[in-house]
Amino acid sequence: YEVSAAGVCCAGISVPRMATGMQEKQYTPSLLSFFIYNPSFGPREGEEEKKILFYHPCDVEKNEKIRNVGLCEAIVQFTRTFCPTKPAKSLHTQKNRQFFFEPEDNFWIVMVVRNPMIEKPNKDGKPPTIEYQEEEILDTVYGAVLRQCYSMYKLFNGTFGRAMEAGGVELLTQKLEKFFYRYLQTLHLQSCDLLDVFGGISFFPLDKMTYLKIQSFVNRVEESLSLVKYTAFLYNDQLIWSGLEQDDMRILYKYLTTSLFPRHSEPELAGRDSPLRPEVAGNLLHYGRFLTGPANLKDPEAKFRFPKIFVNKEDSYEELHLIVYKAMSAAACFMISASVELTREFCEQLDSLVGPQLTLLASDICEQFNINRRISGPDKEPQFKFIYFNHMNLAEKSTIHMRKTASVSLTSVHPDLMKILGDINCDFARVDEDEEIIVKAMTDYWVVGKKSDQRELYVILNQKNANLIEVNEEVKRLCATQFNNIFFLD
Amino acid sequence: MSDEHYLELCDNPVQFENASSVNNVFFDEANKQVFAVRSGGATGVVVKGPDDKNSVAFRMDDKGEVKCIKFSIGNKILAVQRTSKSVVFPDKRSVKLLKSQSINVNWYQYCPETAVILLSTTVQGNVLQPFAFRSGTMSKMSKFEIELPVVPKPAKLSLSERDIAMATIYGQLYVMYLKHHSRTANSPSAEVVLYHLPREGACKKSHVLKLNTTGKFALNIVDNLVVVHHQSSQTSLIFDIRLREPDCAVNTHQPVLPARSIHPYRIPLSGPTVVPSQPAVPCQLYSSSWSVFQPDIIISASEGYLWYLQVKLPPTVNLLQDKGKLMDFLLRRRDCKMVILSVCSQILEGGEKGSLPVVATVFDKLNQVYKEYLEAEQTYTLAMESGPSRGSAAQKRPVRTQAVIDQSDMYTHVLSAFTERKGVSHKFIIAVLMEYIRSLNQFQITVQHYLYELVIKTLVQHNLFYMLHQFLQYHVLSDSKPLVRATPQPRLSTANDEIVEVLLSKQQVLGALRFIRSVGGHDNVSARKFLDAAQQTGDQMLFYTVFRFFQQRNQRLRGNPAFNPGEHCEEHVVHFKQLFGEQALMKPATV
């Protein structure tokens, strides 16, 4: 897992967000510590250190590490007595919140998040008063972030158990160190929200004919390059087709859209390493290039090494090379069994076959997209914002979130509103029935959550002096009119 | 090799007494009748037509050598020509001169099909003057000149009637000129030059068929193909003037297929009355005694046979490697349907790399023709609805030729068997089905539900539920009617219900259960529907599994494995007890 220079942001340092009064400072939630342990590795007294497989920050004194791990163990053991199958998932304290997750038998991952706080200066040189806002963060959001950490590790390394089998504790700790050292730097706990809970996939809206053309392209490539086992197709960082199973695609999508694509688009935007220099394959111009593997095929020193990923296969895992190839805004991921060694010849063949076709498809999609946009009318700033999620196909859509970059995901609404969305989502999670919740926020906003079948829709409306009935009518109207082109995806 | 003969003589030739010193044989192109005149008619004239109705036998007085003999249409009047300047009608009739034209004529050709006569004029004979006969009138058409390879000096007759033929190809009248090679004119091989003769307007040189050889040739037209027989090599070539050659100048054509001889033909020894045990002797093909008539007639006077020439399509499949070109060729042939469908099956057998682009090309070509037919049909229907009074000429209902291969043809003869075939990867099956659906969509043809069912069945059989969801998401597996613009859930659950119905109707009970579980709908489905389907299969283990599945569901939802009365599963409970006994039923868990 690689991190772009722009994406590095030291965890633990709080970022003042908003000054509400004179010199009053607000601090967002931040990562205090993150550790992984296995109680069965050091069961005897004096051997406790052996349990610890990874600890961040690494400069914490040994005994403190042991104490913290011991505390977690104790809490989990203690809560088991109440419900043996569901031990504690989180521990709330005034200053921080701890999250526990056991992804594999006896392997525990713990994440400690410092609660957001407000620092109020005092007169007469007295030290400032600190007010912890312990109710401001949501278990669902950070629990999901923790599970995502594990999924991402597993995508690139396989399970903990696999590393243990291959090289024992030594190999596992090496892998954990290598992966999490970088990955934790990319966690932006201050901007985690409902979308992390969903872990959804944004699908690119497309007409049937263009979609079928993409199908045809994928099938032809898989037929001519028989090494390719799975293909995924994205446009504008949105998914169009996945040959991978849903859960694997979910995490791969997360990696592509929050790490790989932003890392490559930033130099593009900066004008460096311009991709707009077309390659010539035969007599066809194309804009295709590898985002993983060789940066330049013509370089005699080019390396043909690709990242390896692990995907589910019945009861075991399958290890694959991940080739990501992009032409303009269209990206195709080709996955090939890791047992095959990829050569220059193969990459050249792929480049000359896929490059021209993908370039053509990308411009087709772009054209079709513009036609559809013209039909649906000019972009007006709508009077509402929404998040939609479908549990069945993981389709998500948000008009609240701006473009995601490697460093931050920006939202266009106040964090208080985001918190309300999260709360509504927690309420929904408690019951199976279809529900609708309407909340009047402190400001002029109304927040409406609808859950029906496997779908959730959250709408934020800004309507002064509206009453409950009017808001309800408004949302009904929106569902009937505005959402037809959003829901056309499912 | 015998599979490569793509031309054949018909099985039921017209037989007549072979030509001899006492028996003269005449052929009338208009009525397609053969006249066998024995001893100038004194010992009998036997007339044989294409079918028995046209066969007549009579005697007439021998008044000298018969030069030509013909019946009028319907065998009403017989005309006999014995001298170069007189024609005798045996029945006494009067003949009236309707119109006359005075031209010096070298020779003439008549095309009965279009009632056009072509006169060779001028000294060289290469200026041709056509006349059209229509309802008792004769109208002069514009004359045209055939380009001769060499202009002789001094001028002399240089265009022979043997080198000119008239025929209708794709509904248009053409004058075909067999242009022999000439050393002096720098034309290394012979060619056939086609002049298009429209009803109105000037005649234009339109196509050149390259023969790539020299020698004696004869022409036929079969199924809109120009067939060129080459005597010395005893082979024939076929040309399709609608097939465009990418590497040739416009309207210059190479043979569609390599030269092959007509399929060997055996003549029963005893002649007309066939005795099964009688050995047959091979017939000498391309014999110098053959006479060739338009459009598709070959007569062997010495053996007493008249054949119709036919094109056999199956051998062409292996001779034409380019499948796109093969489809272009086949789609224009009369009896093409089964051959086209067999080609489709054949390319799907492949398994060779790069067959998908070929499959796509073939589907696109089929659907192009299919779409044209659907459009013509629609135009016709609209015209009929708007009333026959509008538009002076009554609209003709479009003819559905064999080239119209619709979805049901593809499903029945190709796709259904293909998806069942063992050893074909499901990836390829899905790719092919999607390619067909893509092609139909491209031509804006509404996809029939049974094609979607094939896709769904294949996906479910291989547990590819996520792919299925994605297809549903992009409406690839829905009909092309405007989408219901409402909240998403009713529509999606309708799609799910439909899929379940499809799977149950195909007896894919477990597949249906797995599917509904994958969409999270298994808590709400009707158990009865699944149990009915499972019971109908007669598979006891399947019934057991499904029954157990729902008992467990009941247990989970209601804490009791029993079915509610509202679910109407009483008969299934009885059936289950009969099969597996009372004790096999799940008991409510005791607290």
C-alpha cells in the first residue's frame, strides 16, 4: 500500500477546525493508538510482549503497550460473560473511545480514537479548560473504519493465518509493520462518516447500449488475453462492471478510488508526466497507460511487476496480479493468476490490444454522458442534498460529498448534520422493518431518513419555516421527480 | 472433396428423345418446352415442359425440315418455321402487323421474362438496340454500344450473339457480355461485362466479373448469382454482384469461391423408366453438346436431358473462410436459413481465440436484415391502418425471405443447444448471449424474454449472482419498454419475482432459492411456490431440501418450524410425511 506525498498527514496531531469564540479551539477526533495482538501467543506471565504483533505509535514504552493490550483483553473477557458470542465492540471513556475487532480467531485489532474536544482559554494565565465531546463520534462509523483496515490488509496480504503458515510470527509482524505503517497515515479519522459505514460503490450511470459495448469489450479482451481471469471497468472513478465478487470489489474499489487513482490524478493535474501524449500502436493513436506496473513500456529498464491482491474463492483465497490500465477517464483492471509471470511481451500485447479500444470506449462514454446530461437539463444547485445506499448491490450515491482525494474527503454540509445522518442510520440498523425518520436540526435544516427494503435514503432540506407535513410532502415529491435518474441505477 | 461441389444439376430433369439423324430437338425459352420432332413431324412431335401439364404429343405432315417450332403461351397456337422467311400456324389464323421498325439487324436475343428484345446493329454488330413489349405495344429503348476489346480494320461483324445474354439479377435486367481476352488489347484474361438495362433511361456498364482465365465459357444465372462455366477446365465460377470487394475497384468482382466443377451426375442406364437395380453411368459434364439457356437451363441434346442448375449452399461454408463475407453471401440466397443457422452453431463450437469478434460480425449482419424486415412490416401495418385509399399503388405486404433470422430461430436452432453443450466455458456462453443482446439493441430490436431467461439460467447455474445483479442494475435484462419511473423497490422486486418464476419454470428450484437468498428476499417468498415446484420435479431429495429450508426459515422467523395456515402448505406437509415419515419433520425447539 503506497501513500502519495500529498496524502501524508501525521496522525495524532489535532487540526483546529473552527474557532467559535475568542481563542477557543476545537479539535477533531484523531488516532491515539492502533494495535494488533493475539492472546494465545504469550499466555504465561512475563511473556506478554509476545502477544503484541503490531503497535502504533511504535515509540510507546514496552510496559505501557503490555498494559494497554492487557486492558483490552480483560474488557473483552469480561464482556464475554454477558454474551459469549458477542463480546464488546467498543469502550467509551471521557477522553477516548476504543474499538475492538477480532477478524480471525484470537487475532484482535484495537483502535483508540481520541474524542473531539474544545479547548477554552482561561483568564489570568490559568491553563485552558478542555471539554471532551464524547458523544460526538459514532461507533458504527469507526467500527467500520477498523474493519476496513483489516479488509485492506487482507486484500494485499491475505489473512493473518496465511502469513503465520508461511513464515510464523516473524513474517506476520513484518507484514503488519510494512502495511500498517503506511496505511495508518492515510486514515483521516476527522472526515469519516456515514459513507464509511456503507462502504458502498458508486456506479456510473450509463445507457444500456453503451453498457453493452463495454460488456463486449471486456469479453473480447478476456477471450484474446486468456490469462485474464477477472476484469473490472470504471469510468470517472465510478464502477461500471466487476467480474470480481461483490465483497472483493468493494475493497478493491476503495483502494482504487481513495489511493491509486488520486495518486495518479494529482501529477496529471499538476501537469507533470502528462498522459495526454498519445501512444501509437500500429496506426492507431491511443491514450492508454499502465497505472500499476511499468510506467513506460519503451523504457528498456521497465519492470513488469504488479501489485498482488487476494480475493475470495469458495473457502480459500486466490492470489492475483492487479493490472490497472487507464485511457482518459476509463480504467480497466485486469486480474491474472499470481502463479503466472508477467512479461514485457504480455504487457505490450495488452497495451496494443486494449489501448486503442479503451480510448475509443472512453470517448464514447463521455459523449453519451454529455448527451444524457443535456437531456436531464442544466446543472442547477438543487434545494436539497442526499445520500443513497442500496445494501443489496452496495450502490451508493452522495451529493453531500465532494470529490475524494488521497488526503481528504470533503463534505459540503456541517458536521452536525452528518452526525444526525449517522444517528438515523444507527436507528435503522436496530430494526428490520421499513422506517422513516424526520429530524428538525438546530439550524433551518430538516433531515429525512427513509429505509425501505434494502435501501436507505437520507435527504437534507433547507427550508425555512416548513412544518413536518410540508417536509414530508416535499420528500415524497422529490422521490417521484428528482430521484428517477438516480434510482434508474437499480 | 465431394463436399466442395457447390453447383448441381437438378434431380428431376426433363427427359426427351435425344437428338439424332431422324429426331430434331428444339427448345423454346419462353415456355421452357423441348420439342422432339421425328422425321419432320410425320412420326410424331413430343413436347415436354417443365412439368407434365405442359407435355403434349401430336403428329403433323412432313413438309420439309423444321427450322424452329414453338407454342404460344398456353399451348394454344403452334408456329412452325421451315424456311428463313415464313412461319406457318397449323390452325388457320390471321396475323396483323401492329408496328414496324426498319433497322439492319445482324442477330437478335429475346428475354421472355422481361419481354425485351435486343437487336445487334451496325457493321461491327456492337451497337445494341433494345425494344420492350408491353401489353401489345412495342417501345424503343435507348441503344447502347458494347466496348469491343479490339476494333477490327476494316470493320466487320465482331460481336457474336453467343457472347451476349440477357438475364434478371436482383430484379434488374442486365445484358451480359462475355469479353474474350485479346493479346493486342493487353487484357490477359477474359471477363464478363454487365450492362444494366433500366426500364427508363440509358443503359450503363455496371459490373466487370474477372474470370482470370481464357477459353470457352457459358453463362447461367442461379439465385441471382452469375455462374460462368469454363469448358476446358470443366469447372464453374460464381459471382455475386452485390458482394463488394474491398481490394478491388468499385464494381469489379472476383469469383466468390474457388472454381469447382458441377457435382457429378449419374444417368440411369435404362433412361426415363428407372429400375432401381439398374446401374447408373456418370454423365459427362461440360460436354461440347451442352447448350446453355437463361437463366438456369442446361440441355444435353445428345443424351436427351434438360436440367435446371442449382446452387448448393452447404459446401460454400467451408470454402469461404471470411465469415462476414460468407454471411453477406448466404443472406442473399433463397434457401439460406438452415445453412446460416448451421454456420452460427459452427462458429460457436469454435473455442478458438478471437471468435467473439466474428460472432459479433455475424450477429450484426443477421440483425441488419431482421431489422429491415421488421421496419418494412411496420411501415406496411401503418399504411394499412391509415386506410388503403391513401397512396395510389396498394402497398404490398413485405415478403419474409429465408434470410430473416429472428430471435426465435436463433433461440431454437442455435443458442438453446449452445448453452446446454458440455465443455463450453460459461464465460464464453455469457459472452455470446450478451453479444447477441448487444447486437439486437444496436438495431433497436426489442429483445425477447426467452433470451433473458437463457442468460439468467446460465448465470444462476454458475452462482454468478453478482453479475446478474449488475445486469439488472443497468437494465440489460429488462424489456425495453419505458421504465416505470417510481420508487425503485417495486420495480426491482418485480425483476426478482420474474427471475424466480423463470427459474422455477425451468425446474431450477435450488437455483431460485439461492437467487432469492442472494437478494435477501427469502424471508418473504411464498414457500408454497417453491414446494410445488420441488414436488413437481419428482426429485425426493430436492423436495426434502426445500422443505427443510423453509422449516428452518419458519423456525428463525417465528420460533417454530411449522407452516402457518395462511401459507397453504398442508398438502406438502402430508407429502413430506408420506415420503420421509412423521419423525423426519422438524420439531419445535423445546425451551
